Amino acid sequence: MEHGQRADGGELLHVTDETFEAEVIRSAIPVLVDFYADWCAPCRVAEPVLVQLSENLAGRVKFAKVNVDESSSVVRSYGIDSIPTYLFVDGGREKGRELGTVAPTEFRTQLKRYFPSFV
């Protein structure tokens, strides 16, 4: 399986324009969506932290990633104009978003803020 394809086992789920609705909007559990690009250095730095959190929170929070260069429809509809941008979605609705580089310890704080009953 290609890197970044799964949401369990410590991999981030790669979501596209075609799969965003099913994987994020209709998800039974909250989703942290990482809007990234392969050429974005801060995005690459954050990925291992997100993978670790996905292992620790498996089954409680889904971790997805959207490549901004490949999913222009989702990027436009959510007004993503800088990366990395982290979107927190629960019950199909955006609960919050964070922009730019996030310290590893900050991710857990943000998850508790946006998904308090799941973290």
C-alpha cells in the first residue's frame, strides 16, 4: 500500500476531492484534516507527529491528509490559502482550524479543544 493511504495502524488517510465527502464529512468519528503539499517543508515536519497521534487515538479520531496540488475542489470550498492548514471536522461540520507550523505538544491541546469528548 502506498504511504499515507490508511487511517489505522499509524498511517494518515490520503483523501481527495472524490473521497472527501465519504471519509471526512460522513465520518462516524471526528477527523483532523491536514492540508499539505509534497514540497512544503513544515508539512513534512508535522507528518510524524500526526502519525504518532493517529496510532494513539486510533478508533477515536481519524487523521486525513489532502494534497492541495491534487484536490483543488476541496481546497477552494474550504478557502485553504496557506499550508499547512489543519481542519477539525466533527459530525460533518468544521469545528475549527489551525494554520502554520504547530509544535508537537500543541496538536494534543488542539485535539482536546476541538474534540473534547474523544481525546
